[in-house]
Amino acid sequence: MSRSNLYVGLIHYPVLDKKGEIVTTSVTNLDIHDISRSCHSFGVKKLFLVTPIEPQRKLVSRILNHWERDDANAYNPDRFNALRIVELVDSYHSAINLISEWEGKGPKLITTGAKVTLKDQPLTGLESILKIDKTPIFLVFGTGWGLAPNIEEEADFKLAPILGANPDGYNHLSVRSAVAIYLDRVNELFADNSL
Ligand SMILES: C[S@@+](CC[C@H](N)C(=O)[O-])C[C@H]1O[C@@H](n2cnc3c(N)ncnc32)[C@H](O)[C@@H]1O
């Protein structure tokens, strides 16, 4: 079983703010640590942290470099191993270019979000891409109030949202939870070991 062509992106630009305007959000330490652990646990090849803001990239680099030091690695190798899959980029197009270069084939760009849309496809939409096509997948998650329309428009499709079970329809998960739930569900697609 291998999902080596699955890539995840955490997008800090372009995302929406509360008023529906396109903004850049700040990278949070919690997201880096928690999402890299989920991604590494489920065999994701790289977790791209996407921010165009140079001081933010410097800050993230400092965090990553800290955990790469020998003493930090010796103190907590689990954290070190998870953070090794993090790749810092200035735009999601840079991530797409890197994946294309590494895989010799451009990835399918697949978005996520809590709302139901016309572009939604069930998770099984990933199955044939991963199992038959072997095309790399770049599965992207939003921050702030979610992904901006321009990245949605560029996407090959959007994954149907995680609906939850509350009768009032509430399904606004933290991005950390959403990543973990989807990755577990993707893993279930391969439970028959036919990949
Ligand atoms: C809008 S951000 C919220 C960021 C928030 N500040 C945090 O700390 O997580 C949450 C992201 O997680 C994903 N997400 C959240 N709830 C979801 C759901 N029910 N179904 C699918 N994706 C979801 C989407 O990628 C969404 O853009």
C-alpha cells in the first residue's frame, strides 16, 4: 500500500476573511506541528505550507530549523520526523510546479471546505486517480474563513464536505481536524490493499 503521490497544502493565501475579502492569514505553530503529524502518519509525501509573506516564511524556517537540530531530534524524534515532510512555498502554484517536477506529471488540484457546492465530488473521486491514474494529488485546505474563489475555480474538483452529525448542520471543523479526518477516510479507500 502506498500513497506516495498524495500531497497536502495548507493555504494562507488566497483565503477569505470574515467579510469575504481575500487576505493572507498568519501561519500558526499549532497547525505546523499537528498537521505534519497527521500527514506523516498517513504517508503523505509533502505538506506544503503556503504563504507569500517573507517574514512569515522566515519564522516558519526558524521553527523548522529548531526541530532539525541534533539535540531537538534526540529529545523528540517523532516531531522531527513529522516536520521533515514540511515544504515552505510562496504560492500554491510554486507547490504545483515542484510536484510536477518531482513526479514528472502535474497534480490534480483538489480543494476542501465546509460548504456543499456544485463542484463537490465524493471521496471515491480520489480512488481512481490514486489507484489507476497514479496522477499526483494536491489536496488543499484553507485557513481564515476558507479558500478564496480563484483557487476553487482552478481546482479539478472539491471534495464533498465532512458533514458531521449535528441536526443543526454545524460542521465547521478546525483545519487540523479536517485534515486528519480526510486522511483517515482516504486511508480507508485502500483498506483492501489493492493499490
Ligand atoms: C476555514 S479554515 C478555519 C481555520 C481556523 N482558524 C482553524 O483554526 O482551523 C478550516 C479549513 O478546514 C477545512 N474544513 C473545515 N471544516 C470542514 C468540513 N466540514 N468539511 C471539509 N473541510 C472542512 C477546509 O479546508 C477549511 O478551509
